Amino acid sequence: MEKGNTIWKVIAVILGVLIVLGAAGSVLLLVLPSGTVRAGSEKTEQTEIQASQPTEEETQMAAEIKVTSSGSESTKADTAGNAEDGEAHRYEIINERMTWAEAEAYCEAEGGHLATVGSEEEYAKILEAAGTTSRQVLWLGASRQSDGTFRWVDGEELSYTDWMTGEPNNETGDEDYLVMFIVNGEWVWSDVPNDLSTYYGENTVGFVCEWDE
């Protein structure tokens, strides 16, 4: 009987070992696939992060783009620029009839001056501003000097002009100031007296102020 009990004990131990080994194998089968999937997931995430990084060329392009306050992309500030000196200018049409002297004093009180024109590109910006008003006569910042020539309020000579044919002619002897006005649908320049109230109505005359920024 003791020999038989011994045999059964050995068999029980062997079965116990097999059961333990079987459970361990199941655990290994569960752990290894899980670890493999986790490693693969990390590798995939790293690949996606690398793919989302901008290239050196894209980074350089982004650095050259300036985003304006309105959210639009532009490589320049949203003001008119003088092609000669790179200085930026801002223009505003003042819809009030004043004499040339009053208009210049008004602009100066606001920190600017009557608009001056140094190039065709600069005049194009003034024309763009003039397109926003119904006024048909606008003062510009030039006047006749004692030698008979016109100069801008900043002392510069008129290097660019858009005189109407036959102007300036100083027809009345006191036409010492510059206006731009519409003739046949086009803006042109003329010399006129300081006060235009006897020639044009209240809602016809205005002026262009300019600020250097």
C-alpha cells in the first residue's frame, strides 16, 4: 500500500508541474503579442510625428511670409511704399472744402501733410485712395515758389507730374497751388488759386493727407 501511495504522489507532483508549466505558457503567449503590438504602435506614432514635421524649405518659406493683422498673407506691410527710399506712406481723403493753406494746416495738425508725389507708383496709391471719394477736386501738397517753379511741402522738386495739357499756366496770376481734378473721367493736375469756393460747390472740393510711417 505504501508503494502505491508513493506512485500516486509522484503522479500528482508531475501533474502539478505540467499544470504550472501550462499556465506559464499561456501567460507568455498573452504577454508577448501585447508587447509586440505596443512596440509597433510606438514605432508608428514616431513615424507619423516625423512625417508631420515641416521640411527645411517649408520653414524658410514661412519665415519670408508676413501675416497682416487682417489675417491675410503678404510679404509687405499693408501701406503704400515709396520705391525710391523704401519709406511707407499712408493716405486719407478728407471730404471737406478748405483753402489750400487751411488743408495743409489741417494735415499738419494731424501729424502729416498734404500728399506729395515722388513716383508713378506713389501716385497710383493716391489714385487708389481718390477712388474712395465722390469729391472731384483734391488738393495736393505743392505750391509755386518765388522763382515760378512748383515744389512739394517737404521742399522737394516735382520729379513726377501729371499736368493737364497747357498746365500750369497761372492764368489768373494767382494760381499758385496744385490740385488734382477729374476731366473726362481721368484725374489730372492743374494750378489754381488758394481759395476755390467761388468755383466749386461745398461737396466738390477735398484734399489728400499723407503720413510718413
